[in-house]
Amino acid sequence: MGVLFCDVSDAEQAYLRERLPGEETAFHAAPLTEPGQIDESAAGADILSVFVKSRVGADVLAALPALRCICTRSTGYDHIDLEAAAARGIVVCNVPAYGENTVAEHTFALILALSRNLHRAYVRTTMGNFSLEGLQGFDLKGKTIGVVGVGHIGLHVVRIARGFGMRVLGHDPYPNATLADLLEFTYTPLEDLLAQSDIVSLHAPLTPETRHMIGRHNFPLFKRGALLINTARGGLVDTQAMLQALDEGILSGAGLDVLEGEEILSEEKQLLGAAEIPAESLRTVLANMILMRRPDMVITPHIGFDSREAVQRILDTTVENIRAFRQGRPRNVVSPRPGR
């Protein structure tokens, strides 16, 4: 019995111990990606708490025979094999809302960095070069932004965009006409959104249905010279197709807080020691490396969620999820078939 926390900082460990008095806890600073990381002292845990860099598949679950609940400290749960968990009767809980404004603000940090060439200007001035050549940007006022996924985060993006005086298009499988009227935006099919938007911002969950929702099949539909922003999940975009779209001038730039296959990039030592690496994974890693060197890219290391306030909300909700499970009333439970 007890809780195994993975991918937690020292400060987070101290806070969790304080908020869960009397609960037997074990902590691992690293993400949980393979069963060999689970030592004997933690194997008896009946609750597991992880973050998005962990990979909780059937092999990891098998190393935790007493496990009854997984509490992910995130909204997304594509890093957990929900079907394998359900087959074991393991409840999976998430943090459905913690940083809607936080991620939306980071979205606009990426947009402004690209629209005003802040990344290029910063590098240039650190070298003592104050030339304005090539740094002219563009106004957001009057431009059209397409928000793909008008959920909690997407709605905050809509609000901020309207504050900048932008025209807003939205695409979502569950449109809300009342919110559209209130916030003055228009729902539209994805194809029309891509064709009309100066900036396309992704805020959809990653599911089998949304993987590579942006790829070779629809990059030709983009308004030429558009910006692509992704603060959701890297797998929403076909990285190799995005690289081609940048080369061909379909996109004039991209701002990414997430990368397809980012878990591979963060586990370089394990990658080198792997007996076999899928060719597609290697191609994605290579494409990411090329993207990182491009001046038309702004890439951040999945920090869109990472404000002091948002992290506090994540920890507090996780503690409440654990307490609720202990009381026999699980909350924020997600199903094996991903949905909203």
C-alpha cells in the first residue's frame, strides 16, 4: 500500500508529503518509462502518480501488482495505456483543468515571438548587432487566427485573440453556439479554417483520431505564409510534413512547445542503448533536430503549463484525487476510450 510519485522535483516532494500526512509515499525524480525503474520498496504501491514524460504501458503495470489507481498530474493521458489499466480494474484519474489561461498565455508568447521576430532580434543584439534588417514583423490586429480545439484552453486563446482585435475561427467536434456568440468567433470546418487563417493554433487532445490531424493531406490547404502554433501534443502534427511545408513556404514559421517524439529526445541515453529503434522514430528525431536549427522556428521544452500558479493547482488536484480514491469516491476518472 502507498503512493509512488514519479517525475517530481524536491519542492514538489516536500509539498506532497505535507499534504498527505499518514500516507506512505515513495518518490522517483525521473519519469517512469520502464519496469526496471520500480524497485522492491515501491512495487507494493496501490496508487501511482506520473507526469506526461512517463510511459505507463502493460509492462510497467505488470511490475506494480498491487496497483489500483493511476493519478496523472496532467489533463492529457495519452502516456497511459488505458485499455491495459481497465483490464486490470485500475482507475485512471487526471487533472481536467489547471492551466487554461497559463497555456493560452504561452501560446501568445510564441505567436508574438514569431510575429515580431523577437527570437532573431534577441540573438542579434546579444552579438552587438542593432541592425533592423530582416526584423520587420506584422500586427496581430485584423489578422485571422484559427483555433483548433475550442475547449478550456482554446476558449482562453479566443478571448486573448479578441483582445488583440483579431478575427477568430474555431474548429471543434462539440461546437457551442452560445459561447461563439458571446466571444464573437465563428465555428468552421477544419479545411476552411486552414485556408483563411494567418495563424493556426492547436489545442486538441491527442487520440488515435487526432494523430497527424495536420499533415501532408492538408498542409496544401493552409493560407500561404501562415504560422502554426502547437502547445497541445506533438503527435497532432506530422513533423516531416511540417518541415516540408516550411521549406516550400506554405508556413512562414512555427512555434512549438511540444514535439512529436519528444519523449525520445529526452531519453537519448536509453535510445543509444536500445536494441532496435523504429525507422520512423529515427526520421522524426532527425526532422526535429533540423527544425531546432531553423531561424523561422521558436521551440520551447514543453513549458506551456509551467507557471507557479498552474503547478500549484496540479498538485492540489492530484492530492484531492488521491484522497477521493482512498474514500471510495474516485473523481476525475477517464475512460479507456479517450474523449473530452
